[in-house]
Amino acid sequence: MATVEKASKSSRLVSRAAPEVIELVQDAADIMGTSVSDFLREIAIERAREVVTKHEKFELSLKGQAQIMDAIMNPPPINEELLNIARKMKENGGINIQL
């Protein structure tokens, strides 16, 4: 597991790796003409952005988009049970959660 050491302007990211992983990363950095530190930093930033973007992004298939639009444009009728719940909420001043 990587650790982060706090510093005033930047932090150090430390990680342990097997010798074959270190050799592979060194070879890749050499091919790219960069240092291992720069290579790892660039790859880590790229992957971190992918993960964050995927986490924050909500994607729908065309079928899902059509279903949502249909539900918005043609909402189902409100049934009596839902109306009773809404009346009780209004009488009680909102949502009351009993634990």
C-alpha cells in the first residue's frame, strides 16, 4: 500500500514493488525518455482522473435515456397510498424518521 508523507509544498508518494515490477516500470520510463518518478507521476495522475471521472459521471444507454424521458413526459398516476403518505407528511411537518 502506498503512503503519503506530508511536506510544505509537495508530498512524497512511497510504494513497495516486486523487482520485476520495478524493472518493467524502469523500462517503460526509459522508452518514454523520462525518469521513473516523472513516469509514475504522469501515469498516476492519468489513472486517478479516469477513476474520478468514471465515479462522477452518470451514463445511460439509449434505452435508459428513453425510459427516463418517458417517465418525465408521461408520469404514472398518483395512487391513493402515495396520497395518504403525502397527507401524513404534510400534517407532521415533513419526514419523520422513527429509530
